Amino acid sequence: MLDVILDVSGLTYRYGRRIALKDVRFAVSGRRITMLLGPNGAGKTTLFSLITRLLPIQAGHISICGRDLASASSDILSFIGVVFQQQTLDLDLTVDQNLRYYAALHGLGRKEADARIDEALSQLDLAGRRRDKVRILNGGHRRRTEIARALLTKPKLLLLDEPTVGLDIPTRRALVTFLHDLVTGNDMAILWATHLSDEVADQDHVVILDKGEVKAEGTSAAVMARTGANSIDDTFNRLTASTSHEA
Amino acid sequence: MRLEQALRALWGIVLRELMRFVYQRERFIAALVRPLIWLFVFAAGFRAALGVSITPPYQTYVTYETYIVPGLVGMIQLFNGMQSSLSMVYDREMGSMRILLTSPLPRPFLLLSKLLAGALVSVLQAYVFLGICAIYGVVFPMPAYLLALPVLIVTGLALGAIGLFLSSMIHQLENFAGVMNFVIFPMFFLSSALYPLWKMKESSHLLYWICAFNPFSHIVEFVRFSLYLSFNGLALGVTAAVLVGFALLSIMSFDPRFNLVKRQVS
């Protein structure tokens, strides 16, 4: 049985009168990718903001590695690595300096930070760009730097909010393959928010979110079977049809 | 929170701020050019027009250049505080603020570390400026340069706290021009930085009282007294109150429970 790393139950969030999330519940287990599929405005970013404590929980529960997020101390965030949809690197600093800053924020000592930066940069094929300022990197390299940074602390839960947005097709494919390889070889879970259903692999767990509600959850095969669709893309379109039409 | 972890994070935040400052050479030059123009041009022109009589902490008549140097040190720290505020708004718009706010340390600690980092940058600028002033001929007693260090750290923190609070209130970078017009310039000009308050009283009682209540006047006086190895209890009290008050307001404004952080993620 797989360990539950993230457990979300009865999560509701409102921006004033507008409901962004409504009774959301799902679980993310270790050693696999959970794809959070949803069209724009489905509530994916709000969900990530709640998991990372950028927003306060209004109703419901989130637990990470068995600890309740609302009542836990701030060190619970050390279990999480995040790649936000919007790029969050400091353009004036080099790749190495950005990673060192993150390592310091997470309390890593110099030697440990050195070793982990070496490892992360070589994993992401960025060793040659270490001394480059982020400003001169292209979108793909910046994204890989952000993933390398998120991996520095060896998180139990890696949150990826639309990490492939703005990347060209070969870079996107390479990143998708890398992340699938990563999760099988490491004791971690990935929650990957996307609206691109072609990023889902057969072995992934899928949560389909639309208008703040979970429409389906399960293995990709189970979710397809439930809707009678012949692909994840078809399933996604059927379950989010009203939103797609509105858009 | 382990002490070792907290110190590493504090060092990381300070180092990042210093590196950004060093890499942004234009910012460093602009920070120095502004007060130097006041010292070399404005003060030279107004020396004859504005006589400065004996008023504490001065024991004798001083030249106008001598009078305005502590005010210009305050100006450097005021602008640096607002620059930090601007960079926080930028960080928020660019998203890098999230990296700070999602690190596994208490948010008040992270914000206070950021505040300290900004204050240290402003102290660095202030000492470079005091060095240029010494070459120009405005020299203070040697021990005063040492005594001024803790004072400049406190005043830098106080002005940085105002900036930090403003950064939580400013929604977009475009709104920052308003801060210049409605906060920085009134704070600077309605203070004792450029003219003693008795001089202002001769012109307008209303303006005198506004200047007397302006916290920046007390911050400038705190610096001025320290540069003459004197102590001004009122100035210290007001500076400390500004620091504590605005630091608390900033911590509250960045606390998601107060719902102000919503702007940063939505």
C-alpha cells in the first residue's frame, strides 16, 4: 500500500462571495504523480496557495505526512518543494546564487548545500549554466532551475503548478519524461497541476477539478472507464465541457 | 525553529540583499548622487541665505553643509527604505516573494530578517556618504563614526519598517509614484533634515508643528546627536516607537489570517 503524503478533505475556499473551491477531497500518495487536471480558473492555484500556506484554510483540512497543516508549526513546509506557475527566480542573481538562497532559507549548511546543488544541477543537466545570471537563460532553463531548486531540500511532496506553460514541445516532453522518471526513483509524491491532458501517463493518478469541485479521481484507466471515454483527453473534455464552452 | 537554521536563513536573506545591491550599480550610484547633489550644490547655494545658529547638539555656529549632513544621511536611509519597499512590490509581482513566504520559518522572522537586510544596505550607503563628506571637509569626532553604527541600524530598521508596511499596501508597481509624492517627499521636506525647526517656526507655526510631529525629524535628530556624541531621549523614543509600530503592522499585513496576502497570490 502506498503512503499518503497529502490528504485533502472537505476543503472549501471563498474569495468574498465567489467560491473558488467547494468540498474538495483527494489524496496524494508517494512514488507516483497525481495529475490535477483542470481548465483555467478551476481553482488549481488557489489549492496550491492553501497547501503552501499562502492562503489561510477557511474550511476543511489538509494534512501533510499525517500532520494537520492548519495547526502544525512552520517547519511543516520543509516537506514541500514548489514550482509556481509564475517564475520565481531572482533575475539579477546567478543560477548558483538562486539555489544557495533557497538552501539558506531551508537551513542547509554550506557543505550540504554544495552537494545538493551539484546533484540537482546535474540531474537537470544545468551544471554548465551554474554561473550564468538567470536573466540570460531561456524559458526552459529557467524552469529547470526552478525544479532543481525545489528538489534541493529532498521534499516529500513536490508541487508543480503548470510547470510546462510557455515551453516549446521538445522541452516540454523532456521535462514530462524527467519528472516521471524522478518520481519512480525517489521516495516522494508529485502533485502536478495542468490543463494539458497529454502530460498524463498511464500509471498516473488523476484528479479532475472544475469550477472548484472534484469531478473525478482515480487511476487514469479508472477515470476513463467511469466516463466511458477512450482517452484522458476525452474524459477531461466531457467532465469540463461546460467550462470549455464558456471559455 | 532551530537557532542554527534561523541564522542560516537570516544570513541567506542578508547576502541576497547585498548581492542585489552590488549587482544593481545604478541603484548604488543613485543612492549616493542624490544626497551629494544636495551637499555640493544646494548647500553651497544656500550657505549664505540660511544661517544656522547655536542649537543642540551644536556647541557653536556651524556651516550649512555641516548642518544638513545628518539630514542627508536620513535621506539615504529614507530612500533606501522605500527602495526596499519597491523591491518587495517587484518581488511580489515577479513571484519571488512566494519563495520567501513558503520557507519553513515563522513569517515574522522572515519579514524581520528582510527588514534587517535592507537596514544593513542603508548603513553601508550612509558610511560611504559620510566618507565622501569627510573628504569634502565635513568631519565628525572619530568615536562618533563608531557610535553612529547602532544608531544607523536602528534608524535604518525604523525607515525600513515603514517601507515594509507600505509594500504590503501597494498593489502594483505603478502605484509607487504615489508613495514618492505622498510619503517620501513630505516626510523629507517637512522635517529638520534641511533646516532647523526654529527656522521653520519663523515662517509658519503650522508647518513647524507638522515638522515637530513628523517621525522623520526625530530620526534625523537621533542621527545628528549621535554624530556629536550626544544623546536625545525623545528622538530615540520616537524612532523605537516607529520601528516597533510599523514592524508589527507589517507582520500583521503579511499574515494570511488578515487576508491582505490574498493580493499576492490571486
